[in-house]
Amino acid sequence: MLLENKVAIITGGARGIGKGIAIKFASEGCKVAIVDISLKDARGTRAELKKTGADALAIECDVTVEKQVKNAVEKVIGKFGTVDIMINNAGAAGPAIPSRRCPRRPGTGPSRSTSKASSFSANLSCR
């Protein structure tokens, strides 16, 4: 198994691409932490993985809130002892803005939340 004894945090891991990543990683022997804004959906994905014998954890977290990200990482380390892989899949979007009206300054506009969330997750998992 390619990822045996590895631990992965997958943000946005309860649905869509994140769920697909969680399923594939688990099938390769990885212990998976499904971090999602919807605890109900994260638990559903965890239950699916557990049926296959995978070791998985479901954590509710809004990745745009630094304290929640920190708590999620601490829960993963508390259960599995380490973090080997960090998948920043969660996205946070603001209102749809036509591109001609979208702010051009760095750090502003609709992509700011997603960028901020990825930064929190990456920085905290590396500590």
C-alpha cells in the first residue's frame, strides 16, 4: 500500500473532490482526517471509510477561522500522533462578482477567503 501508516488531513473532505481524495488515500492505507464545515457530511464520509476498514476521523472546521484550523490539527495529532500529508481542498467563496468589477489589489476580492484558509492550514500543519 502506497500510503500505509501515513496520516492525512483533507480539508473539504466530506464531499466532491475532497471525498474522492479521502477514499483513495484510505484505500492506500492512509489514516484520514476529514475536516469539513459540515460535521454531518464529514461523519457520513468517515462512516463510508470505516466500512472498508479504514482509520478515519471527522472534524468540523471552518477553514477561514484560524483557531478552528489550529484545533483541528491538534485533534488529528492527538488521535494519530502526527500529520504527514495536508490537502488544502476546502474553498471559501464570497458573492459572485463579474470580473470587470472584481478588485485588482492583492489580498482583496472573492479569492481572499480561500487564500487565507489555505495559508492557515498549511502554516499550522507545519508547526
